[in-house]
Amino acid sequence: METIYLGGYTREDNKGIHALNLDTTAGKLAGESLIIEENNPTYLTLSADGKHLFTLSDGDEPGLAHYELVDGNFTFKDRTKVFNENGCYVTYDEENHVVIMLITKKVN
């Protein structure tokens, strides 16, 4: 079994980041559950050890949210406001311990 994490716009029934189990032998998804309530977590990345999850989200303070896996559950650690709107990409550089984010902006 593998775990897949999904984020997306929080409209209607979606409240944040969900985990699904992927049975790689059968090729089927199962066991969907909401693991983190977060406003519009459209991009996320997980550290290689699976202990840190970073997501770009928006709301009152768009930016980067950091969650840490503690006793089997992701716990909110901190949020950093970076831009006035949500970014469009996030990744974690394990070697340098740096989070890299991108934002697109129309320039007139």
C-alpha cells in the first residue's frame, strides 16, 4: 500500500488535504480521509522521510503552511505569508533544507 495526498480548491464538500491508499498490486484507490483542514491547498509537497508536509494555500493569509507528522497525524507547525495571492508550485529541497515556491503574475 502507498499513500497519496491530494489537495484542491475547498468548495462544496472539500475541506482541505485528503489521504488515499493505493493498492499497487490491484491498482485501486481506497480509504479516502480528510487529514488536514486547510483553505484551498492547491499545491503540496512531502519531505522524503514523510514527516513534513508543505502546502500553498490561500484565505486571509495566502502563503506556505507547514505540517509535521506526530503520532500518525499531521500537526500544524506554522504559516508564512509570502505573497498577496496563492502560489502555483512548491517543492522541498532536502539537501539544502529549503522550500521553493513559484508564483505567476501578469505583468502589464
